[in-house]
Amino acid sequence: MENALLIGLSRQVALGRQMDVVANNLANMETAGFKSESLKFEELVVQVAEAHDASGSDRPISYVRDVAAIRDYSDGDLAPTGNPFDVSVSGKGWLVVDTAQGERYTRNGHLKIDAEGRLTTGDGDPILTSSGIVNVGSEETDFSVASDGTISTSEGDKGQLRVVTFDNPNSLKKEGSALFSSDDDPQAVETPRIAQGVIEKSNVKPVVELTHMIEVSRAYISMSKMLETTSTLRQRAIQELGQING
């Protein structure tokens, strides 16, 4: 009976973490470039000695645990914004961001020009090109981004947006809702597909996530009832055994 409680609790912990992931997906369904996630579970087998025969072989007990978050890297829908500083990357590829912690990578192309004239993310981190940080003077006009990522203004060429990819996408580690880091070396995308005045929306599917949320909630409630029943049976067994011994 103790094992049943422990197995049930392990399932509840896993369901709680799964709910956190689903809730995070829903919270970021309007975040540009956000990639939805799901949890991968595995069976954890533990050897436990049988109570009636401690000298015999151990009896395996199966628990459940979450082992990894699986990220969906499929493209989100493209949405026109009318903002000339917004860009989207189609297919494989990540924009490179210069942060205080080093280079980071994003699919969130909702960009802006900051007070210093730099092209940055919404959080103020500069976007990198093949020639470094983009600087746009207040007197410059006709800001343009070509389909290959080449930036130009009335003052001429400003460099080409760095777009990179990774041999192993699973090496990417999430930092916040839109930035990623990796210990692997990025590979340059030779023929990127860039669109100006457009952003890539989150690839979260709200109906699917809401369905997952309902399923997880029902499973959690069902497990709670099972644990309550098991606990009640345990208490009754203790009371009846106590009366017999008395």
C-alpha cells in the first residue's frame, strides 16, 4: 500500500510538471518566434524487497518521471506588421543576438532602433550582421531588408543579417521566452529566407494545448481520488488490525 502511494505521488509530480509546460505554451501563444514544448516521460523501475520474504529476490516497482522537454521547431504562421524593422526567418535559421552573456539566438524578429541608433530586439539586445552591430543614423531613411538579409538605408549597405543553424537542434537551451544558447558552434545559413515587415508567430496551437490541459487536469484529479482511496484503505487496515491485536 505504501508503494501504491509513492507510485501515485510520482505520477502527480509528473502531471504537475506537464501542466507547467502546457501553461507556459498557452502564456506564450502570442510571443513572436516562440516554440512550443512537451514533456517526455519514462518508466523508472526500482527494486523493492517483498515484505513477506526479505530473503527473496527484490520485486520491481515502476514509477514515472519526466526526463526531457521536447521542443517543436516547426515554423509558426507569418503575420504582416507594417513595421519596416520587423523581420521573419523562414525554414531553418536563427537570428544572432549580442547579449551581455555572449551570443544568443532567436526567431523573434520584432525589432526596433534604440536611442543609440542600433537595431535591437524588443529587450534592447543588438542584432548582429556579418559586419557586427547595425547602426542607423537619425538622418537615414529608406530602411530596407532584402530577402537574403542584406540591410540598406539611404546611406548604403549596412551588412547582412547573420542567420545560423545547428547540426543538433537539441543543443539549444532556452533562456526566457525568445532567446536560446548553445554549446555547439553555429553554422551559417548560406541562403537565408528573410521577409521584411513580417514576424513569425508562435507555433503554439491553442486548441491542442487546451485539450492537453483538460486531459492533464482530469488525470491529476483521478490520481488524487485514487490516492485518497488508498489512504482510506490503509487507515481502515490499521484500525482493524489494532482491534484484533487488542
